[in-house]
Amino acid sequence: MANRGYGQICSIAGTLEIVGDRWTLLVLRDIIFGGARHYRELLNGPEGISSNILADRLATLVGHGLLTKSDDPSHKQKITYSLTEQAIELVPVLAQLIAWGMHYLPVAGEYAARGEVLVAGGPPIWETFMDELRETHLGPAARRQDPPTGPTVTAQLQAAYESALPH
């Protein structure tokens, strides 16, 4: 593939220029797996990202076409961030990072619980989850397969997360 002006000719180096920063991946994680769609939700994430870094990472993700932003009809000053197909297609990569991290690193119970659902389900659950994200962020027409019967992957991830929270 041709260099798209990211300053790299290697696909790994070019990809890392866009998503290789810790905060960028955590913003994507919170949107993809945590359902965050607004600045305040992202700002209040577990790692405590600063407002200037969050604003920069969101601008970078929008600028590179991984997120879009639109006015939120519920509030004049609120922006809703949506994943693009490019970002949704990162789900298998993120799932592999989750699997690697769970294998080699200590992971908090609630995050391990979500990871276990993704790892156990493998590529079929990733594809289903990607379709759910397409419907949520791109609209129902963006789905590539019929919705499965039973609980959604999103609901499974949330249930696993909630069941692992300290009581």
C-alpha cells in the first residue's frame, strides 16, 4: 500500500504513528469496549487522562478518520464521537492485545472478565461484536450479518465486567 503521508513506508510504523500512543489506544478502548461516546465520559476513564491530552487524541483520531464527531441533539455544547469502519476493524487487533496481556500480565478482575469473553469467543465473537459496533456507530444498514439470537456481545461484555466488580 502506498504511503499515505504518515511519514512511514512500513505498515507497522505508519499504524503506530496513528494508534501507537498509550492514550490513543485507551481512548479507543473506552469507546469500543466501554461504550463511551462523549468527552466527559472519556475524561473520567480509570487511567485519569488529562483534558489537554484527551482533546489532542480525539482530534488525532478524527483527523485520521478513525472517529467522526457530531453535535449531540440532547445538548447544544455536547459532541458525540462515533467509530468509523477503520476503527471498528481494529477490534481483532485489540482482542489479540487483550489476549496477550491476560497471558503475560496481571490484569484487574473486571477487565480480565471482559477479556475472557473475547478470548473464549475468538474470531466469531469479534465479528459479531464488530457488527454491533457498526450498527451503533454507523447505523443499522452497516451490519454485515443478521443479529444473533440471545444476548449481544456488548451485553455479555458488560455482564462479565459488572459481575467481576468488587461488591
